[in-house]
Amino acid sequence: MNARVWILGAIAAVALAVGPQPRASAAEGREGAAKAQGPYVVIVGVGEFKDKAISPRPTADADAKALHAMLTDKKYLGVSADRAKLLLSKDATREAVVKAVETAVGSTGPEDTVVLAFFGRGTSAGDKPCIFTSDSTVKERAKTALQITDLEPAFKKLKNQNLLLMMDIQYRGGIDAGTEKIVEPSWGEIMKLVFGDEKDDNMLPPNRVMILGNPPFQDALTQGDHGLFYSVLSAGLGGKADQAPYNEGYESDGIVTTRELLKYLEKEIPAAARATGKTDKEKELEPVFVGRGASKFWLTRNPAETASVKKRIETVETLTKDSKLTPDLSKEAVNLLFQMPKLKWSQELRKAYQKLADGGTVADLEGARKKLLESLKLPTEDAAEYAKKVAPAISKLSAEYIKPLSRGELTALAIRGVFTEADEAIPADIAAAIKAPQEISDERGRELLAEARLRLGKREDLDGEKAADVTIRALIGSLHDPYAGYFTKEEWLRTQGQLFGRFPGVGIIIRREAVRDGLLVVTPIKGSPAFRAGIQAGDLITEIRLEVDKQGKALPDDAKKVHSTKGLKTDDAVNLITGKPDTPVALVIQREGEKEPKVFRLTRNYVMVETVHGVKRDDKNDWSYYIDEKSKIGYLHLSQFISISDDMGTTADIKRALASMKRAGLNGLVIDVRNNPGGSLKGVIDICELFVGREAIVTTKERGGAGATFTYSGRAAGDKSFPIAVLINGNSASASEILAACLQDHSRATIIGERTYGKGSVQHVEPYDPTDGRIKYTVARYYPPSGRNIDKVAMEQSTELKTKDEWGVKPDAGFEIKMTREELTDWFEYSRDLEIIPPAGKKPPVVDPAKDKQLSKALEHLRGLIKDKK
């Protein structure tokens, strides 16, 4: 069996990820401070508006004033008055806010921190978010409110500054728009402002963090005289984020970093909302964070620790002044004493400097330091083994990646990547050696990789397979290809279900339930261990109990075996629940209406995700497919394309569904690929063949002019006995676009909805034996039978295609049915419940054309065709 898999993968989602963070200057007088100008703060609070159609937000001014007072207080940050701009209701005009942000960016240099905070009300202009300033009006908000685009010129001037953007804007309610219908704004526009157009977590700028304390789709809460967001934020900035369990390292170090603050807010805002909210909706308030998890620039001081830190640093400075400590060691000491390092050896060195500052001797310090540095030496054979594990990835990408890159170029990218991920500067000699990557031979490349690993030494973030994992991930991330990626062995266990529809686990879809602080079972997956055991939609998982590890080996006696789901992240829960087939895991379930919890002891197995959905489930939880019994019109929703075997996968399920419908006399078919991110190339080709027969289906072209071109055509006759309507939208990607374009080009179906995503590339997903991981990379672009361009990236790179606006699959003329953001939100909330398997005795959800105007149009069109045919 060929281990290589052709994949037309999913659209990447943005979430909080782990990555490198440039070092920020930690204290006054340190190296680089002369170049930097210090932090700059802009705080905007608008709670009173001239336009009576905008209701006041009483806490906005109070929150802004209080945050300004905190950040200008020397106990916390001590920003000087000329570098801390406060704009309140009386003076926060649109022009004043824009000018303040421009001044903040222009008045800061590399590694300076810019803090921007907004408190107030907002809405949307079109579907884009805007913020009301004191002079804004609802009617003329496109001209008078602060638009996100107003801040773009300033944000584009940000270079290496650290940026923290905090927004507590109430978007829901609070305005009288008369008869005008206002749609919910998209916070994606705010993210684009902060991070640019990057779609992949690994490519986000590492020194930028965005916090939405009150996302557009949730209501703001108050706590006393302040907003709930400010109340929790101020406690974190005031020092609580520098205390256990949120602080980094072995103790509080006296400063609050971005990473510590995010950990604090992530737990404490939902906890405060559960305590303060009066309705379930209010209790579900959760902040949104976007930024690299290793962003670690510091924000405020923790007054409880400031005195002891200052005393130790002063002692070090005295020793240096008395020539008892060298300037180099003094600099090292100040850095370590001021901010907790992330590596354990560095933390041990910090302890040695603390002992020195608390009365120890320089000789003891030097002895401890020498011993620690000696322990960091990596054996040369380990470095050579590391290079051996990384080199095959370089060779594979050089040979097959769609963009031609030499092995020398890729080696240079890998070396830069591993130093960046390790948060270390590249040594001067290595930096010089990779300046001309085209001249790096294969042998020299392996030598440089090994030397790079030797220089980084022994460290826990690069132990064992981690060094190669980190390097290959960084290498692929540096390609700036949103569809390429690297999966470690553990990540692959969690990810393969998304790519192939088959994964090892127990077979439940879960989400966090904020009100009860647990994990809610959205639905079991049909045929899975959880389904067979009787776990139901609506069950609350309160505990996860383990006896063995993910590979089935017995856990040691001192290992944690019972994991409460209170405060447990969904990803962490999934990691605990999934594991090798035939291994046990137990879930403790609290079922609504029952006093005592149930314990379900499950045996993990391979779970098949349903990818073909019908109209509703029957009493055996099988799908029925007729959406219009009278006209004999069927409905198939395809969630992705998978191909496991002739009897397992999307094609096999479609064949069974069609056979069932044809027995009753099929006259028309709706194929719904909205929100379908793609999947297997083979799978979509087989499905196209069902409807177009031996016609051309898709052509793939590998890189450059010399790359191989191959056209896939059907091998058997297709069924053309009934008309088809295909539903598409902006999240229909890749394989979905192949299906829609093929059927459109052969006039086999009418395409209805909105233009598709525009992903016209093909990826390989292959086992990477040196690390037991998986590597995913782009190898070709695909073209439908007409030869038109599908890929949006290719369009953006071509002047001719850009002029034609040629990308994606567009609906047929007269069949473009756009949804407003509000309609889309309503449709999404309704449609996401359609796949739920309800508990016994409860009615299953049903596809309802009355709640879906695109589906209604498809049915109207097919009924007309069926009538004309008769």
C-alpha cells in the first residue's frame, strides 16, 4: 500500500499558538535602552455620546481612567505623562484617536511596548466593525465612527515594537437604528489589522497580542463600578497574573508578562462571568485571544515582589562597581533577576545569582555557573543524529515542493527557524555561513545543521525528537504556505480525523460548557465506542479517568489518573481522551435530570466520521434523503471528502444514498458543499465520475514549466438522469471546488450560493519516518476541465488573472444568493445542530428550507426543471 496520500486540505483556523518572541528590554539602563524610547500607552474610553440614538456605557470612562492611572503609576509601569494618552467621552473624537495611535507608533522603537486599549460601544458599518467615538452618529457611522481601516496606516508602520491591543467594546444592543437592520460585525477584521493577511498560526508576528474582552457576539458585563473585563484585567496586571498558577517558572519574578496575563484572563474572566452573569448567555462570556503563545514581553510590575527584586539587582550593581563581578556576569545577573527565564538550566542559574545577591560569594556563583554550562554540552553524535533526522525533509521539499528551492536554501531556512523557535540569536559565524545558501553543498548543509544544534546545547524544549520536530515545523512555516504543515506523532493522532475522516478515539464531539464549567457532549458519532456505550448529546463530562497512557502502557503509581474537566481546555481534553485503538479510558458523565453521575468505561477504536448527511435521522439514526417527497428531490450534505476503500468513504456512502433514493424514483438532487473544506483528491474524482461519466474531471500541474501535468477522467458511465443543484459558499474549498467546477463546466449542475474559497492547490501528506511524524506540503495546482484558475493565491500573483478577478468557483448567472452576516450567523447556528444524534425519545433536527434561502432557491430551480421535463 502506498503510504503517500493526496490531500486537498482544510482552511487553517486562527488560534492561540506557541512560537518565538524577541527579547524585550527588561529594565532601565540595560543594553539597547538608549535605542529604545520606552513604552507608549493610548487608552480610549467613550461612554457618553452626542447622538441620543447611542445609549451610554457608564463604565467605559471609569475603566479607561483607572487603567491609565495604573499604567502611569510607578508601582506598576510608570509610563510618563507625555507617553500615556487618555481620551475620554469629552475629547475622544475619531480624528483624536487616529492621531494618538499614529503618535504612539511613531514615538516607539524596536522592542518598545505599545499598549492600545479601547472601552465603549461599537457596531458595524456594512459587515465591518466600527467603534463609536464621542462625535459619532448611528446614521452616519461609516463617516463618523472609528473604522478599523482608519488605524491601518499606523499599524503598517509597526516594525519590531511589542504590541498589545485590548478591546472591551459592547457591540450588541445599545443603539437605536430605526428600521435599519444592522448585521453582526466580524472580529476577523480586527485580527487582520493586528496581524495582517497571515492565515496560519505559525506565521503570525511573534510580538503582537490581541485581546477581545468582549467579543462582538457576546454581551458585556459589569462588576461594581467597572466593566467585568477591566476588573479582571486590573487584578491580573496588578500582580495576580505573576502568582501561581499563572506565573512562569518556579516563583513570582515581580513582572507580569503577556503570556502570564493571557493565562490569567483565560481562566478568570469565564469564572467571573459565571459568578456575575444572570442568564446562561451572560455566564458564557469568554474572551478572545490571538497571538503567539510564547509572546513574553512584560507589561507591569508586581508590587509584592518589586522590593526584593530591586534589592538583589542593587546588590549585583554594587559588586560590579567594586570589581567583584565582571560586567558580563553583571549583565547576565540583571537579566535573570529581573525576568524569569523559560529554560530550567537558566532558572537554576538565576537561583545561583539570587544566592549571590542574598549574601553568597562570587566564587560559589562562578562554580555553580561553570557546572551548569558544562551540563549543557551536547554530544556530537546527538547533533549528527539531529542533522540526519532533518535532512530528509529538506531533500523531499527541494525535490517536490511546488516552489523550486535548493537544498541549501532550505537548510538556511531550517537553521534560522530553529534559532528563532529557541529564542536565541544565530551565532555570527553560522549566520555568515548561510548568507549565500545557494552555495551550500549537501555535506556542508548537514555540518551546519549539526553545528547549530551543538550551539543550542541541552535544553528541555529541544530534548529527544523535539529538536527535529521544532526545526521541521519552523522550516515549513517559513515557506509561508498556509496549506503546508508538520505534525508530530501525538498531533497526528488528533489531526488525522480532520484530514481523512478516520481517527483513533471514542467518537464524541465536545465543546466547553461555560455555565457548568465542564465538557459538553455535542453528539456521539454513529457507530463509535461512545455511541454504542450509550453516551448521549447533552451529557456533561466531569472527569476523565486513565489507567494507561496513549499507547496502552500502565501508568506509574505516581501519575495523575483522574482529570477534572473544570477549567480544562478542549484540546487538552481531546488529548487525554484519544489514544491507540484497543486501549481503555473512562468518562464520568453527569446527565441532565439524573442525580448520580455515570461512569462509562470505553475501549478506544478507529472512528469513522460521517461525511454524507441527509435531511433527518430515523429511529435507527440512519439518514433519510428526500427533502421534497412530492417532487422526489433528494438532498446530500457533504461535510468533507474521504476515501478509505471502495466500501468506506464519501463515495461509497453517496452510492448507497443514491441507490436508496432511486428506488423511490429520484427526479432531482441538491448537493450541499457549503463549509466543506476539502479532502481526498481520489474521493472527489470518484464522486464527479458518478455524475459526468468518462469526461475530464480535473488536471493537476506540478511546479514550473517542467512539472508533470496529468488529467483525471472518469472511467465509467455517469448517471445523467436527473438535474443537480450544487450549493457553495465562501468556505467551500479545494475538493469542494473541484466538484462544483467539474459539474459546472460540463453543464451537469446549476451552481447556487456564493463564490468559493479559492484553494486550487494539492498537498501530499506523508509519514516522516525519522521522527514518526507527518509532513504535509503543496505539490501541484489543479485546474477544472475549462482550464480556468481556481487558486486565489495564484490570482494575486498574476496581473492578468487579478485584472479578470479569476479565482474560485462562482455561482451560475442569476443564482448568486448572498447571505448577510446576520443571516449567516442564524444559518450557522441552525445548521450546526443538524448532525446531532438526539437521545432516545427526542425528535431529531430536520433540514428546513424555510431557514435557508440558498437551499430554497435550489429547490425552486429543480422543481422548475422537473416540471419542464414532464
